[in-house]
Amino acid sequence: MLFNASERRGIFTLLLLIISIIVVPRQFLPKEPDFFLLPADIIGDSVYVKRDTNSLQIVKTFPLKKKQASPIELNTADSSTLLTVRGIGPYYASKIIRYRERLGGFYSLKQLNELNMKYFNTDSCSHLFSVDPTIIRLSDLDTMSFKAILHHPYLEYEDVQMIFHAKQKYGHLSYSILEQHKVLTIYKLKKIKPYFK
């Protein structure tokens, strides 16, 4: 024989347990539950929560809540407004506001990518924001100190040195003078154009 008497009793007992735990309870359960909590079928503006075995039968529908909120204007938003966007926590909200202050305001949504927010995809959430470039704070290069110009995130130490050499050479300074005499590279000039008079 393959199994002795005690092993046969053990196998028989194990089979009885499996049948009593899995097979018997299924005989007393309804064929299909009335309500499916997860997942519900979403069709159009309604959520269908009950199914018939033959066809999809609408028993009760719940309208889906759609957020029709207007986009958040980046140049005027405070931290509590930014916190309403999924994926932006207190750290990212303060980072956006600090960067906005250093710049003088945003002129494009693409500038959010400059913040390198690792856990927030700015491209996929661009529909949640808007930018009004007329709110940008313009700075006067002629009256600004070396340190104040250096504080701008698009300018490096060498750039500010070239700007002040131009100020000494031409007597006064404005963005048009920088552009006319090509004091900075074209790329830098395009980046700083919205911020200086």
C-alpha cells in the first residue's frame, strides 16, 4: 500500500476540512451580490452599482462630482490655494512661492519645470494653472544693486559683472541697452526680458 492507515485518516480529514471551508459555504451564498462597491461601472456622468446576470441593469445611479474650478493663477496664488492641487504639499507650495518672488512672477507655465519637483509632474497638471504675465514685477536695472541683480535666478555672478561693466561704460543701464550692445548671450537676454525695464 501507498499509505498506512493513519496517513489515510489524515488525508481524509484534510479533504473534509477543505470541502467544509471552501465548497459548502458557496452553496449558501447568492449567485451574484446585489451591490458592487469596488469596482463600480462608470458610464457617462453616472456610477452604476448593481448588475443583473443577463444585462447591465441600472438600479441606482450616483452622479459623479466634477470639479469645475477655474485654473489657479500662479502669480497671485497663496500657499493655501496651491495646497488644493493634488501632489503639492507645504514644501512644494513654499518652493513655488519663493521662486516666484525671486523671479518677480511667472510668465509661462513651463517655468514650473525649473523647480525640479521630483514628486509632482508639472506637465500633466498644467491644465490646473494659468499665468497672467501682466502681473510680473518689473525691476529697474539702473537703480538695482549688484546683490539685488545677482539674486535673480536667471543671472550668475559673471553675468552681473558684465551688466555692471556695461553700466560703467554707458553711464546708465536698461534692458534695451543690454540687448542693443549684446552684453549677455541671446539666450540669457530672452530669459530676463520679462523682468527688467
